[in-house]
Amino acid sequence: MKAATEVISLYMAKELGERGITVNAVAPGAVASGFGGGLVRDDASINKSLAEITPLGRVGQPDDIGAAVRGLLSDDMHWVNGQRIEVTGGQSL
């Protein structure tokens, strides 16, 4: 599903670009949320394990992802198009 989302975002970026519409894919890393049954949020050992492989020393929070999306939606990012934006805190570098 992730690969399909990335590919369709590329096609949409090409198709919609002439209308001034940008399309990008946001690829979040581990996030302490309810996704996946809340495993990263609720299991301290999994949270710690993922935090240890992230240079920023923690897993992401929903607001971390939201801030990246908000940034992409701003007029300041009008020239970013057809990109896969990793929002991972550097997880697994």
C-alpha cells in the first residue's frame, strides 16, 4: 500500500502540476499513536527500542507529523512537488 501511495502521488504531481497543484507523500516513522492498536504508544519496550534507533532519541508524536503536513500545505512549500517526505526523526539512519 505504501508503494502504491508513493507511485500514485508521482502521477498526480505530474497530472495536476499544470494547474498549480502540488502532490507529495508523507512517510512517517514510528509514532506514539493509536495506529496499529497503539503498540508504539502503549508498549514501553517497543517504544524504547524504536527510540534507541532514532537519532533524536524518541519516537514521533502525532503533532510531529501534523507539523510536517502543515508545512507542506503552506505557501512557503509551493515548489515541493512529487516528493516522498520522510518524517522519522532520522529513524534507522
